[in-house]
Amino acid sequence: MIQGVNHRVVEVTKPECDYFERVIFFVKPEFSAVSEGTLKERASEIAGDAGAPPPTKLRQSRMLLAARLLCAAMFGAAVAVIIGRFAA
């Protein structure tokens, strides 16, 4: 555990979850008196429960990316048409 000037920090370096290499928790000031072992144990439990993002989040981000690319392509085509009309 790392103790700074304003915050106590608990770092879990090898969580059970395959998606994360390291997890950092900032301890609230009102819980700074809790023992280091208790904080590490609770932080390890929470880090182990973390899993992959839900599939709906992944699907939504892919759809958003596709929509952005489509808008960019349409904008580029519109600019090309406008430039073509003025150049002719």
C-alpha cells in the first residue's frame, strides 16, 4: 500500500481478472484508519470480480465508430462535389 500526502492508495498488481494488469484504489479519508490487510483483502476481492465489459457496450462502441466513419465519408464526398463544381 502507498500512503501519500492526501490519500492512501491500495494497488492490486495481479488481479484474478485476465483483462487488467494492475488496479489502483484510492481510499476515502474516513476509512484511512482501517488496517492495511483489510484494505488489501477488500481491494483484491473487488479487482477479482471485475470482468470484461458487457457485450452491449462493445457493440455500441462499434456502431458509434461505424456511424462516425460514415459521416466522415459523406462529408468528404460533399466537399469533393463542391470543389468539383467550382473548379469546372
